[in-house]
Amino acid sequence: MSITILILIAVVAVALAFEFINGFHDCANAIATVVSTKVLSPKQAVLFGASLEFVGALTGTHVAKTIGSGIVNAELITLTVIFCALLAAVLWNLLTWYLGLPSSSSHALIGGLLGAAIVKAGPDVVHVKTLMEKVIIPMFTSPVLGFVVGFSFMLLLVLIFYRANPQKVNKRFRKLQLISSGLMAISHGSNDAQKTMGIITLALLAGGVLHKAPNGDFDIPIYVIIICALTMAAGTMNGGWKIIKTMGHKIIRLKPIHGFAAETSAATLILTASHFGIPLSTTHVISTAIMGVGSTLHAHAVKWRIVGNIVIAWVLTIPACMIISSIIYYSIYHFILK
């Protein structure tokens, strides 16, 4: 067995480990509100979420193609670069999971890819226009949109139901939250699962297993789609309970109507981004949607100290993973490959 095949196997294994970790790290995105409002038990919620995450992962490949060739020049990327990017993202995800911080797995992966690629081939390897349009600008605008849409939608619900009996409203929205939570799980699968599909496809291209068409286009193999969908679903079933606690209890105390508003707002934004191939941070969107919903109660309903810690993790994710992957690549190149 050639060294290239061995490295490719290692890359795919780490990619699937990243996908699994992404599943339990980010499962809070889909099920935190439905658990915190006690619409479903934790076990019911992870099974429900995992099933619909799998469905969502099968809905398209636009995001996968952005990751696979849109951010960096695929012609200059080696298997070692991809391995370092994945390892950096895995390490960052494990650290933020341990700390209970809902950081972005998407940005961890993108940061890792940028860091190792730049050390390997220089800054020209980066497709700056695509990076700005589909990563950097959405990184700043999506949390704002999450907050605004969550706040606006919750305000609309308050205006519609302000005279209704609170117990009846909560009872009604406990049922509706099953729909919104399911939509959130589908949207998460449609965006986050595709990022690993793109990375594995990029690895298969770099390893010579796949080849681009003459026009430079490529397809995501069906076996890559299915294995990534199954892996993310398995990760979701293991549940990242520390982050679920942060999302569902520490930001604000949620009732079913609040969970419905936050999930519906976030899912709408994420599905729109997936359609346009934007690797959005689902964590950013659902977190700020929860903050927006909480702000309709009163400013002090949101625990801003916790929010501050989350924002710090968001800001640090891309540069931290760039540094980690750069160090890993430099170490492998100088101390192992040489």
C-alpha cells in the first residue's frame, strides 16, 4: 500500500472524527431549546434530532463544493494540508466542548484549512473574493441577522398572542416546537454535514482518487454524502450536554413559544445560506436568535456575561485554528516528512 493511500485513509478517518465531534458539539443547535422547554426528554430529543440531521445532510451539496474548491486553490492543496486542517478543527472543537462554549465547527475547519494552506503554498492559495463573500461577511452579518430576525419574530408572536391565556399558548407551542426543532435539525444537517463532505472530496481529489471535469467542476460522490450524514447523526445521538446546558439554560430561560421563535428564525436563515452554498455558522445563528428572542422580554433576561464568553470564542475560532494548523503543518513538514 502506497504512502499516499495511507495518508488518504488517515485524512478520511480524521474527517469522520471531525464530523462525529461536530454532531455532538453542535447538536445543541438543534435540540437545546426543545430539551430546555421540556417538550422532549433528552433521549427523545437526540433521536429526533439525529434522524432529521441525516435527512438534512442529503438535501444538497452547494456548501460542500464551496469548502471543496471555493476557499482555497484545490490544485495546490495536499493531503498533509487537509490532515492538519482537520486535526486543528478537532482539537479546537474538543477544547470548546470541554469549556461548554458553542463555538463554530465551520469556522474551525475553515481556519484550519487556511492556516495549513498558507504555510504550504503562501497567501496566494486563498480565494480572497470567495472567502470574503461566503465566510467573512456572513460571519459578521449572520449573528446580527439571527438576533434581528429572532427579536422581530418573537415580537410578532407577542403582538398576536398578548391577550391569550399563557398556559394555553405554551401548550400550543409545545406541539409547534416539534416542527421548529425538526426544521432546525434539518437545516443544521444541510449546512454542517456538507463541510466534511467537501473536505473528504478535496482529499480524494488531492489523492488522485477523483478527478475534476475539464471545466473544473466536480461532484460529491454519493458514498461520501451518505457516510458523512450517518456519522453526523451518530455524533448527534451522543449529545454534547455541556453546550446544550449553555444554549438552553444559561443564555435565557426558555418557554415553548421562545424556543419556537428562535428555532424557526435560525432554521430559515440557515436553509437560505445552504441554498446559496454559504458555509454558515449554525451555532452563531441559533445563539443570537435565542438572544434576540430573550431581549423581547427585557434586556436583563439575557445573561450577557455568558454571551460575552461565547462571542470571544467566536472571534478567536478562525485565527486560533489557523495558528494551530500552521504549527501542526510546520512540525510535520520539518520533523517528519524531512
